[in-house]
Amino acid sequence: MPNIRDFASAEELVVLINLEDTNADLIRKGLSAIERLKILREKAYRQLKILKENQETLDVLKQSLIEDTEQTK
């Protein structure tokens, strides 16, 4: 079975990491799987929406990082 990380964008990986951390916190708080799923789903949609709304800014930042990396070589 393929790993979701192999097909995810950088933005999706950031959201996934955040969701994993949130899920661990919710488990420690004793929330049921259904309660956690509802919270995690809402958080994922919210984070992805914010990332998509700011895609142009993210693209500029990525390009800047690439250029900075190439200059330091």
C-alpha cells in the first residue's frame, strides 16, 4: 500500500504533520475516534483553505528559498 506522503505536496505534508500532532493531543485528552475525526477534518479543511488562499505568497517564498539555496552553493 502506498504511503500518502509519497504523493503529497509540501503544503499537504505540513497539514498532515499538524494533524498528527493534534491527534496525539486529542488522544491524551481521551476523545473518542469519532470526536477526533470531526476535529481533525475541520482543522484540515481550514488549514488547506488558508494555504490555497495564500498560494501566491507561498510560491514567492519557495522561489526565494530556491534562489537562496542556489546562491550558497
